[in-house]
Amino acid sequence: MNLTQQSKAHIAVLLANLFFGINFSMVKLISPALVQPFGLNFIRVAITVLLFWILYLIKPSFAGIDKKDIPRFILCGVTGVGINQLLFIKGLTLTTPVHAALLILVTPVFILLIAIVLKTETVSLLKLTGLMLAIAGSSILIASKETVAIAPNMFLGDLFIIINAVSYAFYYVLVKPLMQKYSPVHVIRWVFSFGIVMITPLCWSQFVSIEWNVFDFSQLAALAFVVLGATFFAYLFTVYGLKHLSATAAGSYIYLQPFFAAGISVFFFNEKLSVYKLVAAALIFSGVYFVNWKKEN
């Protein structure tokens, strides 16, 4: 069967979001029990940088960046790797996979808020309704009093995930002009390259304290998935999808992440899908849909 470019792109984006969804539970299997969050981030980013540069050596192309773009690349490294990656893993170790997956969905809401502040988007009643619904759903999750073994500090973990979403929203706005000027793989390669320089001082002590001899095969496999599947290949698949699909079509697959995350978390951690989670999910899904109404219709 010969697949069209568009079909391959849809499959690539679907796989990327499947990997992202599985990642929520894989991280919790190894962190913080075997490797501290910042140490895991160092492994994740360092290997991804290495692989992106190996990819460049295999298929050489223009590798430089204009001097005037360096400050923007640095800011993208701060928001897209530094704050975003560090707080995502740290937050995930403190909360549950389902909480984290649902809160990640509010990223488009923060992108809209930033666009409104920058006056590149106008406020409509529908978008305002979407904002309020998404905020209400997020508030229900953050204010929940549920106590589970896999979430030692759910409130703080949820807060870190929200800050991570805000940081990624800034990254999304900052990186857009770079994506229009350079190839997506080129941009990601440099963003991660700047990012590894920034996070190394914060992560090094946790990285060197890892006791590799205590890992069993399944835990090493989980680590490999976090680094390769949910970082390197997921980013590559997303870039490939964006090359052949509209941003709206590719972005719509993010709605599947909570379903993938929930299924895996129920299997690995017996996480319960309580009423408040379902209500919060309905509010967040509705809010994000209304926020993106103009793009989809």
C-alpha cells in the first residue's frame, strides 16, 4: 500500500502525540525514584542535541544562524527548553499523569492571551468563553484534594505544569518567525543546543549522582523511551507533520494526549478517573475548542 505524503504526515503526528501521552507515565516510572528530575532532563536534552547534530552530519545543510537572530534563539532556548523542560519533568514527578496531560492542553489558551497582549489577536465573546472554561477546568484540577501515592505534592506539581505551559506559549510565539526563516529541524537543533548550555549548571549535580547499576532492563527501556521516543522522534515526527499539514490539523492531535496518558496511567499506576477529573477535562476541552474556533472554522 502506497501512502500519500499527507497520510504519512497524519501518522507521524499521531505517533508523536502517542509518544507524548505515554511519556507521562514513563517519566514517573524512573523519576524521582532512580533519577532526579533535573538529571533526567539533562540526559533527555543532551542526547537529543547529539542526535540532531548527527542527523546534520548524515544530511549536511546550512548550519549557521544570522547574528540578529541569536537573541531570539537564546530566548527560545530559555522558554522552550530551560523553563519548559525542567518544570515539566519536575511537575510531573509531583502530580499525576492525567492531571499533567490535561493541564498541558491549556497551552493554546496562554498562546491566545499572549497574542491579545501583543495585539495580534482580538477578543471575541466565544474566545473569552473559552478562556473562562479552560481556566475553570484547570482550577478544579489544581484545587483538588485527592491524595495518591504517585503524587506527593499535587498542588505544586500542577502549578509547575501550568508554568511550563505558559513558558511553552511564549516559546511558540517567539519561535514562529524563526520557523518561517529556517527549516524546522534547523531551528529545533539550535534551540536545544542553546538549551543544553542553560540547563547544564542546574542539572549536572543530579546527573552525576545517578546510580546506573540499580536500573533494571524495564527501567532502562523507560529511560530510552523518554529520551528517544518522547523527545527526539516525537519532535522529528511533529516537524514532518507540520511540513505537510496545516498547523491546525497537526495541532488538533494534542487532544489525544490525555486519552493516551490516562490509559497508560490506569494500567501502570491504577490511577482513578474520578468525577472531578472528567468535569475538568470537559471544561478544558470545551475551552480550548472555543479558543481555536476561528482557526478550525
